[in-house]
Amino acid sequence: MLQQAEILESVLERYPSKPEYLIFMLQDIQADCGYIAPESMEIICEHANVPITQGYSVATFYQSFRLEPQGEHEIKVCLGTACHLKGGERLVENLERKLDIHRGETTEDMMFTLNTVNCLGACAMAPVAVVDDEYISSTTPAKLDKSLKAAQQQ
Amino acid sequence: MITFQINDTPVEAEPGWTVLETARHYGIEIPTLCYHEAVSPSGACRLCMVELRDGDWSKLVASCIFPVAEGIRIYTETERIDNVRRWIFEMLLAEVPASPEIREMATQYGVESTRFSVKDPDEDCMVCGLCTRACEEIVGLSAISLMSRGVHKKVGAPFSRPTEVCVACGCCVTICPTGAMRRLIESVRETPEVTLTPLAV
Amino acid sequence: MNNNAKIGIFLCKCGQKIEPMVDLPVLKKSVAGVDGVACCDILPYPCLEPGLNEINQKIQELGLNRIIVAGCESRLMLKKFEQKMEANGLQKGQIDVINLRGHVAGVSDLSPKEKAEKGSKLIKASVAEMIAFTPSTRKSVSIERPPVVLGGGIASFAAAHELAQEGIDFMLSIPERDPGVILDHLCKTYPGERTHYPRLKKIIDEVLESPHTTLLQPGKLAGLAGITGDYTLSFAVPDAMTRRQYAAGTIIACLDGELVPPGPEFGYDGKTVLCQPEFEEMLYEEKIPDGHTVFWVCDYETGQPENAQLSARAAFNMGKFILQNNPKAGVVILYNEQMPLPVTAAERKFARKMGIIWVPYDKSVRPILQADFVNFGSINDHLEHELPWDQIVLSPIRKMGEKSRTAAKILGILHEDKEFLSTHHAKVRPEMVGREESYLAGSARYACDLTDALNQGRKAGKKNAEMIKKSRGGALFVPQVVCIVDTDKCVACGQCQELCDCGGIGVAELVGGGLPRVVDPMVCTGGGTCAAACPYNALTLQNNTNAQREARVAALAGQMADHEFVAYACSWAGLPAADNAGNMGLKYDPAIHILGVPCLGQLDPSIMARAFLEGAPGLLLVGCSPEDCHHSFGIDHAWSRVNLMKKLFVFCGFDRRRITLAHADMNKPEELIKTMESFAKAIKALGPIEKTPENMSKLQSIYRLVKSNSRVRLLLSAGLRRPWEHTYRGDQRCALQYEREDFISALKEEFLKSRLETVMTKEKRPFNIRELASYLTEEKKSVAEQLGELVSEGHVNVQYKEGKPLYLSVN
């Protein structure tokens, strides 16, 4: 059941068996697969000589590590100060309704994952949303619709 | 041999001892919650705070982790300490309203209610980490750990699923100061499969 | 015999938690003068640095070699004490922690003096055990011999590779040495894994070329004997009567499972409806199919839903391969809607681009194959859709396979009622968790893919390398609490081996049977039920012996008042529950005196008998519920022994309820209190067993019987299962029948014999049959029979006076 088998192999070969390399290994898997599967966590922790609970603690501590399969497209809506004032929350609610999921979740067809972030550093463009790598400035529900449709066509 | 004072009484200690250990050895009681003799101290709950005075100024230190030092003056029952303890209990009553042990302890220190809003009236875990330290240091298995951070920090097994690493020894349940582990252990230990007959041939 | 025990007792004040509630000075006075006690001190906190300092000073000053701390929970504190006193030479077993706080101080309303008295009883019992205890010398394990990797599974190479990298010389037993052939055959056990073949080939090559590798001649595994560090393996030589033997240090079994096609009810015909392994073979031979290939992931329907993702993944890989070579082909993967897709987001995108279509079907409408089309129920519109097909590839059914089964049986790791080899072993010591991974790898262990199997192999290799390096550096020690066989007493009946679930007992040598058993100390989990069952008392659980336990219970039982009793609580259920009850401030009848024991299965019936012999009115045993037992069936074994005692009580006219088994959950202390209160009430109502000479003689007989009568012990250990279990050893007959017909009648005979012995050794004079029969209120015929047995056993001499036989005990 190791769907992350190939990347795991290269990770294990690249990093020595030491606890210091735990985060690097987790980052590599995260970058390649979008999330860290339970089996991968076990293998990485075993390779790094740390108990699984420690790997899990580290992965849950940082926002950038995900433990569940992500959708093909990630939508990040900024809820930082500027974006919050400019209605970021409403954008999130709108997406939640449209996609029928809560923030942090993935749609059933595994197409979209909706996440909120604390700041994207693009406050001049508030409210900001990012679909995959595309930054949308002065986001509106209509712009989001267009962007999601374009993503689905890919 | 290190000589210092607790409550104006001279006490003797060896290097490496903590203020709390020394105080207890001399029969001076300091309240604690996240401290247990069987595991290493963490200084998380801050209930063991004592005042360290140096001339005119003083600072608060966590006695469970503060190492003894020559000539320091420690005070365990001052107005400031009293205040600190009451604040801590008020915060605990808001964070962990469902623990009878905390409520009882708070009453002993004169705290019956809290001015802070209660987020979850059923919460009984104060995230002191004693259970995780017990599993790591006494049992050696690290079946549970602290996950997430900030207000979402909680105790559990990886992926919040029962884990076969847990051997259900109950050390975490025994060491838990609030009784929360009695509830949490059920989502950590695995219920064994009912087989009844394996016979190694 | 004192064993030179110099005991130091340290009483803990524990802030306000013990001191005012238990009168410590009175307690000190009570225990300080006991024989063997070198010192008794009251400390504020023995467990903190200041206290530990004082204890260590006393150890050095007085040469103490046993420490008793009367403080709090042994389960929590013992490790710290052991760690802090290790430097002074104290080891496991030499330190005892008595829970004065949780079992005495807060759990009843007795006065401080009365609580001190209760504490004193517990401490004196511990002193008795400490005196009876002879610590074993710490042994180190040296694994000089090479590890052997065998079994023929593909994981062998990963394990071997790891060993080679760690610089360890090893032996490798593989059926095939040509990498090409090996990879060719791999599709049969791991379909759809072609992308890993180049890396695998590299590993195989490196292993075959490594100077650390010793390739054994191919052959079938025929036998295994020995213990860790000292194994002897034998392989059958084809066409020869002899066997090849090798000496090995450790064993890594790499066993692969078997993949078989589903039955004809799935349409399987081997031509157009194929199974994954043969399809993979076809692809491997460059026969890329045209037209539509439908991979039906039918694991839910074949009864192996846990393997669905495995099959789906393989299907995905094969589908990719088809489309890479024949972009016009059609590939559909038809899967049960319950299965989460085992592909990442990137792979889903890629699949769509390539043209692999994932089609979920309604779980309640099973797909049906027809000519040219396969029907399935859509989960979107509930219409029955049809997929065109030219080839159907079904998921395989995964099994262990005969070859692996045979090998596993020889290696002693087979569990008859499980499909695969992985088990939930008794997890007792933390180092036992994950032990299986160090000796077993491959898809016979559990159904897995190639990477998983290789990872298992690598892990096994790594763990073995670690263990071997540690041992060769002199740092690998035998755990203190393991069983050991006295080969002079062992008659090789094999009961212990049958009972042991940790696989730690084997035969010393390979040749034939009738040879003593040997315990592998690196495998033994210290359960001790084997020692309690051995009919000839040939097994000893070191540092936790029967003699120790007997001394303790004798001392405690001897101090019991008429309504007080002893309760044995196992450290996985009863003891944690009792500790937690103490912590929670719950109260219960102070008549109860709790003794902790790792597993009730360790309790030899002689322990139970001794408790009553010394005057305990009742004995309660609180353990886990049957499926929870951490030592695997220890509680069931305890059940059988308790029932033996009950039967003997009936013979003697004592109430059966005086000894009772109970079950507890470590997280339900309130229920434990109910258990203890209920028993306390019953015992109070019964009162003590009157200490008449006749009763004492009866109790002595029971003790003598269960301790040293080999016939009874053998019958008991042969029946140490609960009656509903299928694998009832011996004849496959009804357990109740066995009990009624064989067991009880044998028990009656042997008990009578024991009673005769007791009477005759007490009064050293000749007896005639009539007076013995009348004293024991038994039939003369039975008495005569048993006297005859005693004579033939050499315990009794017979003389004839005026034609009538007179019997005199030899002892």
C-alpha cells in the first residue's frame, strides 16, 4: 500500500539515519506527494531513529505538513490582518458553500483542498487568494469561480 | 555541598538538586501539578513557582526545574506567590473545568470560580505532558505524544488512532493529575482481537 | 537460609500523603528488628535526589544488597530506583517498592496505628521474599556465529544487503542465484512492480558479490534447534539420507506469500479473464494487449478488502505500462466505491492525461462479466453501466502459501489459525515491541507490496546487525527475568513448549526427541506460566522464582487475622486498577492485602496452597479478562489452577469459594473495589479455616500434592485451556468429559496418596490399613491401593507382622 514508495526510496537513500534529518525527510515527501501517508511516516521515523509519535508531533506542529491526501488543486485564502479587513472570511465561507467542505478539507472528488493561511505577504492586493501557484488580487467570488474552472480544465 | 536559604532557614543541598527537591526534603511543601517524582520535570504548569530574592528585587522561578545555587534566598509563601497560584488556578478552571482533582486543589487555595470564559466545559486534560513522559521514560515506548500546538495542542496517539505500540500498562492513567487520561486511554489502547485459540505449533 | 541478605527498608513520608495517615514510627519499630533487616529509615521523599543520596550512602555504608521502599506505585517508581542504585550494584529483583500510599494510607478509615500494622505485614512479607531471593549473575549474550538469511523470499536480498553494509558476515540461503531468473519470477508474487526492478537488481548483484556473503547450497529447510546465538539449522539434501547442518547466530526468515486467482465465479478462465500475476508475466514478455483492458479490483468480493489498495496500486502500474507502450489501448480500473484511491493528486492528474480511467462501482451491486461487456452499478445515477472489455485482470487472492507455511512451522513461528504470520504478540517488555520485525520479513508475514517487503528485509537486517554488534561489544545482556531449564530435572515432556506463546522454548539439539528443553533468553518474555506448569519443577523464572513468591505469600498469609485475606493482582489489570483506586482516594475494606505479580499465570498452584496452609482464610486472584492477557493465556492457566484448588477443597470439606478468580480492567478502579468488597464479605461470612490437626493435615496434603505430584501437575498442564477452545490438546474429546472421567478420578487417587504421606511423615510409626482408612474416612480398598503405589515409589516401606502389612514412611 505504499503509494509514496518511489519518493520514499530516494529519501531513505539520501539522508543518514539520524534524528536531525527528520524534518528534511518529511519536507521531501510533502513536496512530492502533497501529504505524508501513515506508512511513510513509519518508515521515515524508523530510518531517523525516532519514535513515530515524535514524527507525528513534528508533522502536526507545522502547518506546512499535511497528513491527509490533498486535492489536485490547493486553494489558499489569506486571513491575515489586511485581508481579514477586506473580507477574507466571507471569501472562505463562499468557497465552503460552493465546494461543500469546511476549511482544511478536500472535496470528495479530490479536486480541491481549501486552506486558510495567516499571511501571504501581499497585503496590497488584499483580499488575496492563491489557487495552485496563481495569486489572485482583490479576490471576488466571481474571480474565484473563473480560477477554479480554469484549474479544472487542466 | 551547597548552602542556601528557604524561607529564611538555611538548607544544604548537593549540586544537581532542584529547589523543589530540597524543599521537600526539608518538609516544605510546594504545590505542583505537572511534576511527578518518577519522570523528569518540565516546568509547564508553573504552580511550583517560588520567589527568589536578591537584595531589593525578586524574581519568580519554577522550583521543580530551578537548580540549587550557593546563597540564593527562596521564599515559598509570599503574597506574590499566593497571587500567582490563584491566577494559575483561575486559568486552569477555565481551561480544564471538568477535572474534579483540579477543582479540589483550587478550592484548597481559595479559588472557587474563574473570570475567564470556558471554551469547552468537558475538557479535563491540562496538557501537562506527564503521560507522554511516563510512556517515554518509565515504559520506554513513546506510544503517545503531544500533537499540534498552541490552543490546539493535545495528547494522543499518532493519527488519533489506537496504536499497537501501547501495551495498556496504565502508567499514564496512574500518573495523570487530572483524571483526563482515564478518558483518553480508551482512544489510545487497542482492543484485542477476539481469537481465543492461537496455539503456536 | 539467609542468602546473606542485608535489607535496607526506607519508609516514605510522601508529604502529607502517607505520614499523618500511617504511623511511621510505629511501623519502623515493627519492621526494624526483623531478621535480615540491616536498617530502617524514615525519609521525606526517598524518590527525590536528597532521599536517593541517603539511600545510596546507606548501601555503601552497610553493604546493603536488598532495598525495600514503602512508598507509592511500584509500576511508576521502580525504574527510577533501579536506575539510581545500579551504580551500587543493585539489580532487578533486589529492589522492591511497596505501595504504602495507594494500598494502605488513603484507602480505608483505619487508625494510623492500624494502618502501620497493615503496612508492617506487607513489608515483612517483602522481607521474607528478599531473604529467599538469590539474584542470578548478569549474563551477557555473545553472538559470534553468523546470522543466516533464509526462506527464499525477495526480502532476503534487502536483509542481506543491510547486513553486508554493516560489515557483518552472514549466510544466505536462496533457491535461485541468477538475478535474471529471480526477477522473472517476481511477477508471481509482486505483480506491477517493474519500476523497482533496476534497483532490486543492483541490490541482488551487490549481495552476491559481497565478501560478507556465504551462499548456502540450495536445499529445503528441515529443522531448527537452539537459542539466539547458538542455532543449528539443518537442510535436506536431495536424494540423500543425510542433512546438511549449519551453525547460526541469528535467523532472519524472509518468506513470501502466494497469489492465486479467484474462482470461476469471477469468470476466471486464464485466457481472457486473467489474474494479476500472469498478466504481469505477459506484459513482461512484451505481449502488450490491444483493445480494452479492465482491471477489476475485486478484493472486497473475494473477502480480502484489506488488500484492495495493494491490488489497485499494482493495477495502476500495469495500466501505466500498457499505455506507455500502446497509447491507443484502453485502460480502466474498476474498483469498489469503499476503497480510497491509493494515488496521490499528482498521479491522478497524470493518470487522466495518460488515459487511465478510475471507475468506482456501487458496493451493493457486484460487477458481472458477460461477453464483451462488464456490468456494474454506478454510484452517481444508479444505472447499470457497461464497460467494454477485451481483457479482464482480476485481483489475486493472497495467501501464505504451502512453502512458507512449512518453513514457518519448522521455525516455530506458525500460528495454526491465522492466514499470515504476523501476530499480536504478548507485549511485555518495551524491547519486545517490534521484535517480530527482526526475524521475519516478506509477504507471508502480511500481504504487502515489493517495497514494503524490501523495507521489512532491510529493517530485519538492521536490527540483527545492531544486536550482533552490541553483543560482540559485550553490551548485550540477557534480561534478568527469564526462564531457565534444569536439564537434570527435565524429562522432555514438552508441556512448557506447548504452553509458551512467546516461542522462547525449543529443543536443545536436533537429533530425535526425548531431549531436554532449552529456553532462549532473548526470546523469553518472562511470563512464567511454563515454570508454574512444569510437572517436574524443572523450570525456574530467574529473579522472580516460585521460592521467592512462596516465601512472600507464606509470610503474609501467616500474619492474616481471621477476616483478612491476600489478593494477587496482575500488573496489567488488577494492580493498576488498585493503584488508580488509591490515587483517586477511593476506599475499600482494609481486610484486603494486595500483592502485585506480573501475570497470574506465574502463580504455581503451590503458592495458592501455601497461602491457605499458613492460615489465610481466602485468596483472591485479580487478573485481566481472557483476551486482554499480555502474557497470552496466563489468566486462563490461572483459571485451571484455581479450579484444581477448588476441587481439592471439596475433597477436604472446605468451602470452594475461599479461592476465587476475578477480572479487572486497569481503567475501572471502581469495579475492582466492587470485586474486592464482594469477596471480603464472602470471606467474612465464611470465617477462617479452623486450625484443627485434621484440617492442617488436609492443607498440608494439598500443598504437597500440587507442589510435587508430577502426575497431577502433568494432567493439569495438559488441560490448561478453557473448555470452549477448539485446540484441546491430547485426544479431541469433550473438556467436561475429560474433567469428569480422567482428571477428577486421578486427582482423588493422588490426593489420597498425599494425605497418606502427610499423616505418615508426621507420625513416624508403622500404620496399618484399617487405622489409616478410618482416620481419613476412606475405603480400605482405595487406601490399600495407594499404599501400594507409595511402596512402589519408594516413599513407604512395608513390613509384615502376623501376616498383616504395616506401613512406615521412609522420610
